[in-house]
Amino acid sequence: MKIRSLYMSAAAALTVAAALAGCGGTTYFAGRNLPPSGLTNRVMIAVQNSSAFTKGSLLMVDAYYDIRGGFNGKPASFSITGYSGALPISIQNMPEEQLGAIYGYGDGSFSLASYGKESVGGTVSGLNGLSSSVFITRNQSYAFAASQISRVLTVVNRGSGASYPLSLPGVYRVSTNPGGSVALAFVQNSNYIYYPVQLSGAQTIAYSGGPSAWPKAAVDCEPMNSPGMCLFEAVDPTTGNPLTFDRPVKAVFSADGGTAYILNCGPECGGTTASITTLPIAPMIFLLGLQSGALPTQAALNASTIAIPGGASNALVNTTTLYVVGQQPQQVQGQTLFAGNLTVVNLSNNTASNPIPISDGAPGAVSRMLMADDNTLWIGMTKCTNGVRAATGQPYGCLTMVNTTNNTITLIEPYIGDATGIAAVTGLHKIYTAEGGQVYIYSTIDGASIDNQYVTVTGTAYDVAYLDAESDSNNTVY
């Protein structure tokens, strides 16, 4: 489309939006209010060091026309106002709630952006130190943060204002289910998993004597002598011994939130065998009064484990299919390098496909994964320059498109940098990415590059999110 035609179409669209507003129609779908910008296909970009005076900003682009400003140059750009975080690295995208949670690694800020108002509506306080993994529940009642530097898993009860720094040396990731009723903590180079539980008044009294009065599986309870929250190690109910995994790094959950699929990183993370373990989550619900059931025995856990030879460090659930991404160690030119793979698991019968080669990436790193239009799955990697493809002179890039109808792979080349963000602009057959610190656009029909000259940013683009997606599943953070 020519630029002149593009501007004319944009003008017409804004005129219609204004007319609707003038007639009292200020919603565009799902009861959502038309935002101040008047845009209905917004992609937000987390930008680091956007100027000499700003360490972080949240810019928006019109993803229908792929332009950063108004059709007539006014305004010159769109943004989420009021953001002051430093070095934003992740956007937890919650379009159903019209909310985004942005974590700034430069200052440890966790900001809440209102999509309806296009402004920051508050921050989450009570986190302890810089976090390597942080989430907020969709109802905004609780936040969880894993800080390897501070050696704690922090649980923030925003309703009461209480913050519980639960000691767990080596903790570096936390996973939460869609309903926010379970949080699982993972320790680097460990074979065990942990989960917090909110205590009743009777439990607080019973545990108030300090560590000697805590249950055997409790790793820490805070505050120590009048605890409101305890962190438990997952144990075999018949023996009391810790349930053993194989370098677990993350959990993804079934659509109803009742099942966790534990990703056992295996050789990729210094372990033995990469696999997926199915784990019921009811015993791990942290909310007061909702804990129930018992954890499975070690034997039952072993029986529910599916080997994934291609590696397992990230996954995405799509109805009855689990797409598992990982890195497989290989000996190349006298050194151990890693090759990226996708494994497709049928959850109806717990069978796994053979590994399908995709872009290489950093071992143990949680890649970006997102479903998009045209039955495509997009996978973004970091450090793909260190993989088998680059070392052996093969074409390579950090982004892969998968056609899920036949599991054919399209490697997006050439290499332009780490793929740190993906946003699916559903209905428009395109995705936005953050790669190598810049914004790019691709067609979901064939993986072809789309002109990005009017959406490029000054600074380092690190993550992207489609604010007007239909559901919270349009999110690469979980």
C-alpha cells in the first residue's frame, strides 16, 4: 500500500472512531473502551535507553498500518504515559484485564500499565532485590518474584500489603498457573521444586515457635516467629523424601490450571534425561483454605514422565498438544555445542514426536513461544550464534516459524540478533518481534519480512506485546 493511501485509510478509520465516540459508542469489542489514542490494534514496545535521559519507555505503534505516529504526523508517536522504570525486560500481557505488568531490571520496578487509559496505574512494592522471574496474578492480588541475587522467593499479598521473603538459595524462576492459585519455584542446578502456602491463624500459632515447630517439608516460614506464609519442598507423601526431578526449570499448565507440566531440562542443564513430568497442582494451591489432596509418590511421578530427547527448557500448551522446545548437546569440532529442537507431545495419549530441528539457542534459557494466525507457532531464541548451525557454517537465525498443521519449519534468516520478544497481531496475519534490540514484522502466511521502517525505535527494543489481543494466551512470559 502506498503511503498516501495508507494515510487516507488511517484518517478514515479515526473519523469513524470519533463518530462512534460522539454517538456514545466508545467500545470496540469485548466491552473494552476505545483508548485515548483511538488505536484498536496496538503493539507496545518495551524500550531500554530510549534517550540520554531515559533508561526505559513504553512506546506504542499502530499495528494495523505499521506506523509509530498519527497518520498526519500528529502525534509524532504514541506511548504509555507515566512509565519511569529502568531497563524494562519483560511485559506480562493481560489483554482480557486490559493490563500489562512490566518488569524493569535496571531498578527492580514492577509497573502496572492500564491499556484502557494508556498510562501506568501503579507499581508493585515489596519485592526483594533484582528478580530473574516475576509475575502478578490476573486479579492483581498477589505477585511472585524469584531473586537469585537476594536468595529469596518473594510473595506479595497486595490486599493486606504483606510481603513474604521466603529464603531459597539459588532460586531463579517461578511459574504460576493461569488462575494464579499455584506458584512453583525452581532452583538452578537442583532436582527439586518448591511451592508457597498461605497459613491460617491456627497454623500461624502452631508454627510460631520457629523452625523447630515448622512442618518437616517447610524450607522457610515468614515472619519466622509469627508466620503468614511458608515455603514447602515437594515431597513423597509415603516416605517424606523430596520428589526428585531432573534439573526442572519451569512449569506450564493445562487450560483449567489443574495440571502442571514440569520441564526437566536434563543434559541441557547438567542433568541426565530431558523430559516432561505431569503433576497435579491441587496440593500446591497457596490460597488460604484451598489446599487439598496429596502429592503423588515418586513411583507415580516417574510413571507420568515422558522422555524428550530433543531437550526441554520451554513449552506451550495448545488444547491437547504440548509443544516442547529445548537444546540437545552435540559434540562438534571437539567441543560441546547445542542444537535447537521442537518436540510435539500428544497429551491425549502421552506420546512424543521425534525431535524437529529449529533455531539453536542458549542451553537452559527460556525461549519465547507464541501461537499466531495461520496455524503457526513462533519460537524466539537467544545466543543462537553459539549453536551447532553457526559453528558448522549453516544458515541460522534466532527466530523459527512452525506450521502446526504439518510441523514444517521455516527458519527466519539471516541472523539479526537475539529474539527477546514476540507479539501475535491476531486477525492481521502478522507478528511483531524484538530482535537484536530493534522491532521487526513478519507475515504468518509465509514468514516473509514486512516493511518495518515506520516502527523502528531509538534505543533497545527488548519486548513487545499486542494490547488488543482477544485473550491472555497472547503472551510469551508465562
